[in-house]
Amino acid sequence: MTEYFDVVIVGAGLSGIGAAYHLQTKCPNKSYVILEGRESMGGTWDLFRYPGIRSDSDMYTLGYNFKPWREAKSIADGPSILKYVQETAADNSIDKHIRYNHRVKQASWSSEVAAWTIEVEGKDNSSTTYLSCNFLLMCSGYYSYEKGYTPEFKGYNRFQGQIIHPQEWPHDLDYQDKKVVVIGSGATAITLVPEIAKKADHVVMLQRSPTYVVSRSDTDKTANLLRKLLPEKIAYAINRWKYTAFQQFFYRRMRTEPEKAKEMLLDMVRQELGPDYDIDTNFTPDYNPWDQRLCLVPNSDLFRVLKSGQASVVTAQIDSFTEKGILLKSGEELKADIIVTATGLNILLLGGVKFIVDNQPMEFSKTYTYKGLMYSGVPNLGSIFGYVNASWTLRADLMAEYVCRVINHMDKKGFRQCTPCLRNEDQNMETRSLIDNFSPGYLQRVMHLLPKQGDREPWLNSQNYQRDKKIFRYGAIEDGVLRFSNPIN
């Protein structure tokens, strides 16, 4: 007999643990299980082990709305974030609901029985088991845990040193007194370079094009003072409000006044590196702020190693790898003992799970996103996806709360199925990309495979916390789009 749960959560990372808390708090009578494909919880914060791994977001908003962040640093390192997730799971007995080495391969919905049947693969493909549930909540993140993205570099196999992707960082890598080239200009590269420079002979950050960067302290003295003066939950709520408001203000200003914002960001870099540094070449992108995510430089660490000569930035195109390093199209060769390809992630929609609805395979590229959480024509399925312009967990918390509202509404009204359905007036609406005005390569490579958004509510995938808070917490559940059916017999 197939084991049944009211809710199955896929993924035991930041989103999955948070969703489980909201579920057992707001829907205490519901049974649930968390299926985790790996051997441990933590998701991103357990997978990535490269030197200096940290968050670009402050922990007052990356942290859960129900669990105060207690550490002194507001910009936290990876191990501290992992500990926070683990504590949340243990303190609330969520860890007892996790099944590790349970990789979901397929999920099939049957309207006849109002349930998903989930095919689960064991460790090393050693076994296949089946579970069923009424509501399936995907918290598997947005990228593949199997392998990071590396472009096809000419001569890749000629290089006689080590080539490493940060997603597969070896725990025993020795870069002491080595020449290291880090390919990339995103958050990972900007984190790695100052950390590796502490031991390496020299580090080059080789970028095809620059990224906007902003420096700030990793410690907030005002926030820490409030924690000493006020009860913990009140201090946390104030700090969370402050950071949320700042994020939204900062983002709006970047979008409404891009030229002023651009000059402000570049002036900050000039102040850090001085008038003689080539800011135009190495730190001036050819796009507006927030067309791609800004990168954080905590405590000016990147600028410090650039000024000291421990590291340098080279903005150029790669011709090929060579035996001793990288040949640039300019003809210059960068010598290296180690090459780090900080070249991004492989996006993976819904954890790579194959979905079937009433015997019909789902093509999500043909669906519309409902509130950024569900999909047109797909019953009882939610997928947590955080913000690209603010902390992930701000939205993850709201989405999990909304799922609980929907589940409780179904119980109250006596229904077993909820399905977002296009109305007549929605049939010919304008189709837009899942995320508007956001151009990083990792998304552009797969945008054609992702669900679409429309030009009206509730088919918009908002990146606005204040708007989302109203919709998810207080908006009507029965809106004429989310249709309830399959009454309890």
C-alpha cells in the first residue's frame, strides 16, 4: 500500500524547512514529509563549500520571519547560515519529518482520487518507492545540484593544472603560493577572490564584462544595539522592517533613476580604489543597475586585495586554455596553477521532476504562473521561488503562509482540489517572460523553458514585497481564478 501524507515538501533547504514550520503551525492537523535528495539538510548552504561562502543578503531578511537571527554579523558566512537552518529544524522537530536520499523523479496527479503519486529514487538508484499526497510543495530551489555551468572553452583539456567549479570545490585544495585565475564577475567570484588572495601568490579575476558592486559592513551596530536593549522578537521585527524597507527603496531608486544610480555606484568604487584605477574598464557594466543582481563587497575586502596587489581584475575575452594558463583574444597569456570557473549555475525547473496531470505530461513552458507560486491547469502544486531583487526568504515565507491559507480553505469548504485556471478574458493576454527586466545569463539560457507571466493579476510574477504581502496574506482566496473542485465525499 502506498504511504500517504496530506502534504509532501520536496527539498530540505532554507525554503523547505521554513515551509514545514508554517505548515505544522498553521495546519497542525496535516501530516507531512520532507523528501531530500541529498544526504543532509541545508540546500545551497550545505552544498557549496568554497572559501568564503556567504550570503549577499542581510540575515534579518534572509532569516525566517519566525526565528530571530542572533549572530553579530548581519552578512553571514555559509556555515553560520547552515547552522541557523539546522537549529530551526531541530527546535521545531521538523528534522524528524525529513527523509534523506529520497530523490523525486516523477509526480502524477489523479483527479479521480485527488492525489499526487510520487516516484522516489533511493541513493545510487538502488531502489524506487512511491508516496502519495493531496498537496505537493516544491522547495527544491532553482538550479541543478548535480553540476554547475561551465562554457565550452577551447583547449580546456590542454591545461596542466587544476580546473575547479565552485559548486564542486574539493575540501583539500591547496592554493598556498599558487597563481589562481577565477573566471567570472558574479557574487561567487567576488566572494572567492579576496578569500583565496589571503594564501595564494596572486589571484586574477578574469571577467568578460563587469558587474555592479556595492560595499558595506558585514556588521550592523545599530541592529546589535537594538538586540541588547529590546526583547529579541521586537528587535528582530524592527531590524527586519528596516532592511526590507531599505531593499525596496534602493531597488526602486535604481530602476526609476538608472543614470543617477549608476553614477552613485561607480563613485563608491572610485572612492575605494582611487582616481588612478581603471573603473571604466573593470567596474562599469554595459547595462543598468538591477538588470542583473548587484554584488556585495563586505568590508571592502575585494577592493583591499586589489589595492595591495594580491589580486587584480582583467576584463577580456578568452581565446583558449593553454598548458600553462589562459590565452586571451588580445594575445596576452595569463599564467595559472589553478583555474576556477565561477561561471554560474544550471537552472533546473521544479527540481527536474517529470510531472503528469491526469495522464497528460506537463509542459510548463505552456503554462502561466499564478502569483509566482502555482501554474495554470496544474492542481494542488506550489513552488517556492524567492526574489531576485531582495532576500529569498522574504517571499518564501509569504508563499508558504499562502499555501497554508489555501489548504485550510479547502478543508473549510469541503474541497480536495484547487486549480489556477485562465478566465475567458485571460485567454489572449500578452505573454511575458517569467521574470521581467532581469538579464543574467543563467536565466536567459533557459527562459524559453520556463512558465510565462501575463499582463494582469493574478498572472504576474511580482518582485515587490509590499504588494506580495497584501496578496498572499490578505487577498481573497476565491478570486475567480483559483478554482475549487473535487468535493469530499
